[in-house]
Amino acid sequence: MWWRSASFILDRQQHQNRTVAPSPESFLLSSPPPMADSPLNPKSNISAYYQTRAAHHAVVTSDWLAQAQAAVGRHSDDDGSLGDDKGATPIGGGGGGGGEEEGSGKAFSVIDEFNSWRKQPALAEAVAAIRALAAVIRTSEATTMMELEIELKKASDSLKSWDTTSISLTAGCDHFMLYVTRTSALEYEDFNSAKSRLIERAEKFGEISCKARRIIAMLSQDFIFDGCTILVHGFSRVVLEVLKTAAENKKHFRVLCTEGRPDRTGLRFSNELAKLDVPVKLLIDSAVAYTMDEVDVVHFGADGVVESGGIINMMGTFQIALVAHSMNKPVYVAAESYEFARHYPLDQKDMSPARRPIDFGVPIPSKVEVETSARDYTPPQYLTLLFTDLGVLTPSVISDELIQLYL
Amino acid sequence: MDPRRTARTVSDPKVRQVGFFTPAPTERSISDPPRFQDPIQPPSPSPTQVNDHSPSGNSLSPVMIPPAHHHSDNFLRTALQVTSPTKAFSYSAKTVTIPPENEDVASSFSPGRKVVSAKSPSSFPGVKASSVPASELTTVSVVNLPPGISEKAGGASVEVQNDRPVSAKTLKEKTNKAERRALQEAQRAAKAAAKAEGTKASSAASKVVTSANTKPSKAAKSSSQKNDGSQVAASEKKGGDRAPEKDRKKDAPHPRMQYDDKSRVEKAKKRAVVKQTEARNRVELFRHLPQYEHGTQLPDLETKFFELDPMHPAVYKVGLQYLSGDIHGGNARCIAMFQAFKEAIKDYSTPPEKTLIRDLTARISSYVSFLIECRPLSISMGNAIKFLKNRIAKLPLALSESEAKSTLMLDIDLFINEKIILSEKVIVKHAVTKIQDGDVLLTYGASSVVEMILLHAHELGKHFHVVVVDSRPKLEGQLLLRRLVRKGLSCTYTHVNAVSCIMQDVTRVFLGASSVLSNGTVYSRVGTACVAMVAHAFRVPVLVCCEAYKFHERVQLDSICFNELGNPDAISKVQGREEINYLDGLVNQENLQLLNLIYDATPSDYVSMIITDYGMIPPTSVPVIVREYRRDHLWS
């Protein structure tokens, strides 16, 4: 399914880039192990996170494809010129790979692993990251716990720097690192059993992720009552699970879906709901205030839950939350606990920007600037409750949980 | 109004785990503290502390209501030890109206009273009769009344009588012949003193210690101790002698004493080392706070330097510096205090037949009460003292004295380095991430942490503009401004009056804090609340920078119930502007009340973020930090 998306172009491109990435200088020195040289995300002007999401939802228009291609093309041109500057060194992909293999004797890259995991639509990005890190443990040739820890740290750093825009990737890596380094029980075991224990735990995370979604769905059932109208925005797997469970429980409710421009996630969401025989209505994004008076509950997913208790989510979340707040409608957020991140944005611009191409259907003159940011920040005072696998929390508890976790 | 607060009750804190958890029990201990039943509830002090410390021993937690036995305790003690009610009472006008009722009260107790009562108020303010050393020792102090107060002295001396009866009664029961003679001599001496009118009258025969112009209860006590040698029998009958520092410790005024409670004020005053003259015309709402005439205590205290033998010179020095305002700012005061304590511990040697743990705690408490008399403690200092006392109490008994001392000194150094200096660095590291190129940062007053943040951001090559907002009378902002301008930052300087005009250009507000309370209220230099509210109205994020050791579990809703009053003259006069003299001659008017508040409380609604050594947290998470912090450092 994902093969239809634009990301395969990017993936291919990025594969090439990655293998080219180690510059000749670093090769000569060859002091840093391959994990440390953290190949930067080549498509730095496009958020990889949102691209993956779009790919999963498989709503890609031709225009989108073209723009993505253009973006990549532009980038590869840059790369080319850079390569020329370096003096056109003929390092092929094979050469780079070979170098890595010689470097530490393993042809393994976290990012490859991560990319292969994140292509599964059902798998959250954080879980993909954790699976990739688990693979690092598995393939590691470290002989002491400390060595393994350092290796993991490097791997998670390279993952994080690969896509700085993704909150849940960063949060997932951090959670995993804490989980690994904070186990005092490991100190008393010999290395091999400790390692296998770590792997075992890492394996569990995938299941926990699915379980978390189930827990959230169960918890949120009390908040969906018969005859209510729910407004959803964006495509959130958790919210879908919530609504699916509600439908299975024979609750009667109506869903209003926003269109979710530019990647039209709302269309896909409404498709999914229609399959469940839930009455669903599509709105254009600008019709939210118009329909808000018939809405009883607003449901969001979250790309990241930040320390203030606010959420970072797809563009448009903030304005819907504002409208809902001013009309006194409850705003509920469904998010897994591994999306809690130690970020504290003060305002909308206080985040690393996540860009994505936008399809307007008509050519836009070059003089016209386009706001391409893919997400916004909703402050905690506009949220009513968060449904997480830790329970139903108020926004202020998020920080308490994070402090407990990180201190 | 804030949904995150109203809704807070929805989820009760259950035992929860964060992140990826497996049912393994080993993980549990990491994420949840089992020791706490209730996250908000301050932990009860260990029983040993409750037992061996008198009210002032655990008085450092300002939330505590003094236990009931405090009063009776005090009364007993007043009967036993030196009663020294003399003091230049310069009470406010309200006090003057009281005498009639007081006279009644006093006269109802009068039968059999042996103590001289002040019949001629204008000339004779009071007598100190000591009963501990029994017989011959009597202290008479003649107080030079400041001009303008003498007509009120009548009221004052009646008040003296007011708390005399209890002690007089016990005196009557317990006096023997020798004591009665002593009292008579005291009467005679007092009359002589009254005639002499303020001259140093001393009656050599009865070893009367007369001190002019001062009320050295300390001195009286220490001299009484000296005399004790000859009256061992008498003092034994009274229950043995007490270590002077222990007396001091018990006598320390409660940090949150209500200064409108007259009887308690008097009791505190009797024992005070620092002679504080109370200012008149206090503002109605703030009568419960101590307000003193400034500038009178310093020369007074300096003269007593050699009389206060249990006070360590380093502590004395720091106290004087607090009093004169040479050391100000939460961190500076805390570090200075700890360094003085370190000196004192270095020179400390346990007296024979005493244990270091108890004696040193008492000693520290006496130092602290001296410092409180110089200037009310800041919350950060209270926390630091709590830490030190806890360390002393936790010392293993097996430790030798020198080991114990070096351990404590190491602890103090560690506290200063980790909790103050290092945490400042961590705060700077966090805060700098919130400064971007092109920002306009506003700060109010002079906070050491904010200064470090600005300088560090400048060093990192960030381009930003600083607005320093300042206010009278301290004008601390100028000091900050000077240091910033020297380093080449581009700055704007304005007074708080203009803050609403300049706020529209500001992108971030950085504020320091004296303390952060557990409901997220920021307790800081007066004016901070105003700046934060204006910033909130303009939707500018307000970042409060505060070290975690300044957090306190108290909850405060306004800035009235706990605050500090500064010198009212500072606001009535403008330095260097002689022509502004509209208030000349009006300051002592009864219908004029001057209020110079030092601190105010900013509600958490106006604070976007608190930057502390544990990272950047919303104000709602302060209780968590308080809890974690205490677990780390008070019970470790």
C-alpha cells in the first residue's frame, strides 16, 4: 500500500544519500564508529514524520507527488553541488557500505532498521524506533553493559537527529533509554543474560503499544454517550480505536470529520468509519466554527504531548480547540504515554518547524509565500482531559508524570 | 477559571507507572515514591526532632502553628528567668488608648505585689527584676526615651505591668529573705536611677548591672551567669542553670509571629538582642508584620559586640550585613549565612557533658534567631537551615567531633555548590534554549540568575535586546543594567510605570523569584506581579527562573499574610531630590500610613513556565518538585 506513496522516491533518494554521506575526510580518519556520524535527514525541508503519516494513509495526489519529487530533486541538486565541491570523489554506495562494514564489522544501521519498521501502518513511530533500538542490542557486539549503553545512546542520538521534527520519535528513544539504563536488576546478572533480558523487554514494547491503544479505548468509553456528536480532526489511530470500540459497544453516536487539508486525512478517517457503519459527515476545515454548536465532544489524537500538558498535533488542532473552548465544548485528547516528550513550547513558533508540501491544485506564483508548517501547538488551557494508557489525566498531570519519569 | 486547576480533582493520584512498564516489581520503586501517602501533605518531621527541640527548634517551617504549650512554657520561663520588660515602647497611637483597661487588669493582680510598679511613668520606664540568680542580682536599665515618645511612656509602662502579674505572683511564692532584700534594693536603685535621669547609675553593693540606652537581655543573662558562682544553692533551687544559647534558642521569635498580638510581641521583645524600634502608623492590613525604624539598630548592635559571647563573630558580621542591607538577594544571603555557619562549626567544640548533635543544633538555632532579629529569613534560607539541621541530626553518634565537623562543613560546601551554583548553571542552560535571535527580553529588578542567562546568551552570539524594568526605592535594576551594558548587550532601561507601553514590543519576560510556593505562586520582589500581569495581558510568555532549593510547600494566596516591611522613609523621601519635601513633618501624623512592601505574590495563572534545576516545568508541577527534592535531600 505504501508503495503508492511518494515516500518511496524519498526513501530511494535517502538511501543513496546515506551511503554517500560519510565524507572522505571522516573515512580517512575513521575514528568515529558508523553509528556516530548520524546521517542527517536529507529532506530537511520536509518533515519525515508527516510524510510517513501521509504514506500510511495513502492519500497522495499527483500534485503532492510532483512537489515531493521537486523538493527531493532540489535537494539532490544541492547535494550534487556539494559533492562537486568535495572534488567529485567517486565513492559509490558500495564503497560507503563496505567502509562501514570494515569499520566495526556490522552492516547494520539503526536508521535502515527504523525505516523498515515505520513502514508498517499499524505501528507508531515511537514503537518503530524502539524496535530499531532493540535490533541494535541484538546485533551489538559489546561485551560490557557500559559499552552496550554507549552504543545504544549513539544509536538513539542518530535516530533523533535523523528526524528532529518528530516528537514521538524523540520521546520513544528517550523512554527506551531510560528503561534500559534504569534497571538496577541488570547489575547483578552476567552480561549475556542481561542482554537477553533487554531484548526481551524491547520485544514487549510492541505489544505494549497495541495494548496501550486498547487501554485508551476502554478508558474513553465512559466519555462517549448515546446520541452524542463527536468532532474529530486528523487521522489518529488511537481515536479510530476509541470510536471503533464505541461502535462495537453498540453506542449510537455521530462523527463529524474535518477534511484535514493538505493530506486529507479526514477523508480516510471517514472511510474507516463508514466501514463500521457509523454515521459520519465530512466538513471542510473552515466549517468547524459553523458546526460547533451541534458538536458535543471534540476528540484529537496527538503527535506529541509536551511538558506543559499541551499537545502538538496536525495543523488546525489549535484553532478547533479554541473554537471548542469558546463554546464550552469538552476537548479530549487520546495519546499513548510514549508520546509524552520533554519539550516545553512557549508559543507556536517555539518548535523546530515541520514542513510539508501543500497541494493547492493551481500553480502558485513564486512571489506568494506559503505557510507549509505541518503542526501546531495547543496550550493546556484549551484541553479538558487526556486519555492515556496511564489513565484519564488532566493536562497538569502530564508534567508530574514526566518529572517522575525523568528525575 | 483555569480548567487545568478545576479539573485537577478529577484524577486522584494513583500508583501509576509512566512509559513502558512491565509488571516487574523492581521497576515500581523507581517511578513512585512509596513513602508518601499524600503528595501535598508536608512530611511529618521525625519524632526525635519534635521531642528535643522547643517551638523555635522546628520553627523554621513557617507553616506550622506554634503548639499550645508554648504559652505556658513561656510564662513559666518568665517566672524563672530574668524578666526584663523594659524597652522603649514606642507603640503606635492605638496602644495609647489601651491603658485604662490594662490598669484594671494590672490592679486585679496587684495585691501582694512586691515588684515596683512604675508610678511615675514620665521618668521611669521600668525595672528588670531577676529571680534566677536570686538574691542580690538585679538589673536596672534606664532607657533614654527618644523625644516625642516620652508622653506615651505611660502607656508603655502600664503594659509592662500587664505581663508582670504572673511573674510577680510566682515571685511572691518563691522569694526568700535575700530576694526580698534584693528587690528592695532594686527599688531604691530604680529611684536613684530615675533621679539621675538617664545617666549610668550603678549601685555597686548589689551588683546591679545598669545599662543605659540598651536592653541587653543577653548581657543581663550572661552577667547573671557570671554571678551564678556565688549563688549556686539559690540557682539550684530554681532548677539549675541553663546554657545561655539554649535560652536564646527557645526565646527566638517565631518566624511567622503575628506582630499585632501584643502579648507575644512583648515576650519576643524582652529577649531580643537587636533593639528594634517599632515604627508608628503601620498600615492596618499589615500590622501583623514587624516594622522597625531603620537606622537605629546598627550602632546599637555594634556597641554590644563584646557582650554577646555565645555569638560567633562570623555570624555576627553576617547579621550586621543583613541589617544594613549590604547583603541582599536570596542566593547571596543564603551563601553568606552558610559560610558564617561553616566558620562557626569550624571553631566549635562540644562543651563537656554534652553531645555534639544536640548542642550544635541549639547553637545553630541561636544563631538563626539572631539572624531573624536582624532581618526576617527568606524562604530559601529557611530551607537551607532545615537542610543543615537535618544533617546535624543525621550525624552518626559514633563520629568523633572533628570528623563530624568536617562532615558538616563538607555538607555545607556541597549544598552551596550543588544547590545554588550548579543549579544556576543548569537553569541558564535550559533558559538559553528559549532565547532566539531577534527576541526582546524583559526583566524586572536584578536577579542573579536572569543576569547569568542574559550574559550567557550573549556569549553564545545570540542577538537580542534587553529591557530592564526597575522601580523605586531600591533601583536594583541599575546595577544589572550596568553589568549588562558593560558586556555590550543592547539594553533599554525604564521604570515599572512604563511597563504597559513597552510590553507590546517584548517577546519574553524573564523573572527571578525569592520563592515558588506549592500552588505555583511566585513570591518575589514587589512589582513582579504587576509585570507578570501586564505581560499576560499582552500574551507575552512569562518565564520564572528559580532554583529548586527555594521551593516551599506552603500555599499563599495573597501577599498580605506573609511579607516583609521595608523602611517607610525610603518611599517618603527621594534621595538627592531635596525639593520633594511634601511629606516633611507629616510622617508622624496619625492619619498617614506609609507602606513599603518588599515582596509580592504572583498567582500561577500569570506564569507560563518555571525554569528550575529539574528542567522547565509548568507552575502546576511545583508540588512534585518539592516532594522529590525533599525526598532527595532531607531524608537521605
